[in-house]
Amino acid sequence: GAVVSQHPSRVICKSGTSVKIECRSLDFQATTMFWYRQFPKQSLMLMATSNEGSKATYEQGVEKDKFLINHASLTLSTLTVTSAHPEDSSFYICSAKANYGYTFGSGTRLTVV
Amino acid sequence: AQKITQTQPGMFVQEKEAVTLDCTYDTSDPSYGLFWYKQPSSGEMIFLIYQGSYDQQNATEGRYSLNFQKARKSANLVISASQLGDSAMYFCAMGPLGQGGKLIFGQGTELSVKP
């Protein structure tokens, strides 16, 4: 139980375009979803916390207008990287707290060319 | 502010031997949970073990055990009988007890198991 499905797993996009990443809780309701970013060989850095039906809470230093987060339902949260640039290339992973701990999506490897 | 520290960027262990991955934390909150995750090269986060701040006994899950020393604010992961498949990044994390709240992660330790 407590599965989070994340798509896409990999995406390559051109500089200046936008990319949407989806995370769906399959067998539970996730009122809160956490979005992390991870550079190679580094830790997971929390970008923002999305709350169903309300605005996301962004961590210090994270650009709200660049990383748009929407949590429109109890089972879906999306992260849109707007006007992507090569420096946005990274591994993005979502997480939700379920009954027995935190469950993670499988991650999205974004490459901006 | 809460903080998690892993001071071992990389560790090597011989197959079938035990290895300890260090984790220290800092928090002023008396209620917290400590987690260990394994991240293979595929990127998925695999939950290994959990310890609550009020748990009296050290957590164990198969070959994994957590050496919880509350006074020293340490939560080291012990992997017994290492296997080649244990080679991965390992992250220590801390979060609040109960519902809600974010996880914060340590820097990670890259474990390599030698045949």
C-alpha cells in the first residue's frame, strides 16, 4: 500500500520550454506532498510543500514563479518547471506521508538542452 | 532549526561483513522520527528502518538495525552480512512524529560492497 506514481521518469526538453511532472497517490489520499530536488551525488533538498486546495509553501531560495506547484486534488500534485534552463537539469522526486511513514515517487530525471 | 549530518561521504565494506553508517542530528523538538533510506543508481528511495524519539528499544528490520543513542543525538545504521546489492547511497532523515511535516535529509553516504 501507499504508492506514489511519478511521471515522467525521464524528460529532455529544450531551453526555454516548460515541463510538468506529476505525482499521484494511488491507494491513499495525500493532503500534503513534498517536492525535492537532487543533484548527482548530493542530498535531497526540499523545494516546496504542496497542500491540497491551497498554495504551496516554498523553501527559502526556491523561485515560486519558476517552480509552479499545483495540488488540485487529494491524489494529484504537479510541479511545473517554467522556462527551463540547463541549470534546472536535475533529479526531481516527490514524497507523501502515508500511515506508516513517507512514500516516494520514483523520480524524474530532467535534462534541459 | 533541525539538522541531520552524515560525515562519511563514502564507505567500503567487504561482502558478508557488517558496516556502520553514521548519522547525527540536532533538534530542539522532543518528538521526532528518524529514518534511513537506500537510494540505488535508479534513484528510487527505499525505506529501510525507522526509530521514534520515544522508542525505548533500537529498531531492527532484518539485516538492518539502528543504533539510537538519544543523549548523543546519533542514529547510526548497522548493516549486517553485507551483500553486493547493498551498494548504494544511504540517507539518514528526520521528520516529525504523527501526521504532516517534512523530512530533512543528511548528505548521504555512498556504500560500496567489495566481493
